[in-house]
Amino acid sequence: MRYDRRYRTLDKYRFIAGFLALPLAFYALFVISPFIQAIYYSFTDWSGGPVANFIGFDNFTKMWNDERFWDSLEVSVILAVVAPLITLVLGMFFAYMITSGGRHRKGQAIAGVAGSSFYKVVYFFPQVLSVAIIAVVWGRVFNTNSGLINGGLDKVGFDGPAWLGGDRSLALIAVMIVLSWSFVGFYVVLFSAAMGAIPRDIYEAALLDGAGRGRTFFSVTLPLIWDTVRTGWIYMGIQALDSFAIVLVMVPEHVLKVTPVFLYERFRDGQYGYATSIGVVLLVLSMAFSLIVMRIGNRDRIEY
């Protein structure tokens, strides 16, 4: 029996299941369970006490008629669409310059710039900072009266705008700048690793065919790292859809509000059932965004 192939197969799956059982149990307890509880409470009038009465879709109806929710959702969607494009383009540009932007050396089809490892550390540095610290520092940079940007504009004879003081468009631009600055270093390292895995023979063939740097990037590099780009697109979109701490700390609440901040305020006001329904909507939006990006970015996988 022990030497039977079916027994060996069963024994293999039993071995795998034994290793996966404990991690999956923890995942179900600390990840899946809160999602299920949030979905349940979104259909109740829970206010933090021991009683939560089932009220059906009342919270979602209230949300549908709440202009404040739609205003915050509009800002979140704009960030989720625009911020990833800016961040990923900058990340790919810097990564390509680091890995392939150096002078051609003898016997090498491509070469990175001198000190590329140092540049990666510099670009990645914002990732090790607390988001709250980033928001506070950039809040000072964008300060109307004493900020670095308006101070520089004042030196050259221009009156700086109130970045965070009143105009929602300017505040939105400021948030996009901070988001891109915060995450571009992560994508520089990510894309550099993906580009470094491409065989040099492919670049040598492109060089022999007379391809320049631009043609090599769009015809060789980008198709070969597309799976990494798509994954980064999803991750950055979800990060931009959140952007809770940056907006809460840096931007006055009367100027700009994203959906997670609106959710937080409902919790602060004791409207826990309504807040969890907003959280469920954010979950659905995140999943929808991921599916759309996977669908748009779907293409034949290139093996090398």
C-alpha cells in the first residue's frame, strides 16, 4: 500500500495541508473574519454598543444620498487613476536610467550609471519614513506663508498660491505630488530588479539591429517587465485609493477629503454601521480596480 502511487499522492497532499493549516487558520482569523464582520455590521445600525439591529440596505441608501460621500469618492477615484500613472512612469524612467542609462562599455550592450546602488538607496529612503512624518514635512513645504515652495517663488518675484488653504484642485495636486514622492522609490527598486533579470543577450540583439535607448525600452524592456508593471499598477492604485494619513494630517478637512477620511469621521461620530458600509464600498472598489487593471493589462506572456 505504501508503494502505491495513489497513496504517495495522498501522502504528498496531506504533507502540504499540514504545513498550510496553521497559516491559513491565522489568515482566516485575522484577515477574512474582520471582512465578514464588517460586511455584517454594514447592514446594521451598530453604534458601538452590544446591540446591532439589522436594517437592511438603509446605510447604503443613506450613502447614496450623501453628497459628502460622493465628493470624497470623486477625489479618491481621481487619485486612484492619476497617481499610479505618474508614479509608475517616473519609477520606470528612473529604473531604466539606473540600469541602462550609463555609457556603453566595451563588451556590454547596456550599462548602468555609476553609483546605481547608491541612487536606489536614495530613491527608496521615503519608504522607511512614517507616513505621518511625510505628511507633516510636506505640509510645511506647502505652507502658504512660510513654506519652501512659496518662499522660493517669493524670491523670484511671484506670489505663491494657497496650496492647502482653499482651492481643492491645488490641494489635490499637492497630495498627488506627495503620493508619488513617497512611493516612486519603491517602484524604482522593483522595476530595477525586473530589468536586471532580463538576459543581456536580448539587449545585444536589439543593439545589433540598430535600436536606440527609446526603441529598446518600448520594444524590449517594457514588454518583458509588463507583469511587474501591472502588479505595481494595482498596488499603487490601492495605495492612492486609501491615502488616509497623508490627507488627514496634511490637508485641512474643509478643503479636501478622501473616502477613508470620510469613513474615519463617521467612526469618530459613533456611526459605526454607516462607517462599515463605506468600508465595504471601498473593498468593492479596490477589487473592481484590480480586476479592471488585470483586464486592461492582460497580454500574452513573453518567455525569455
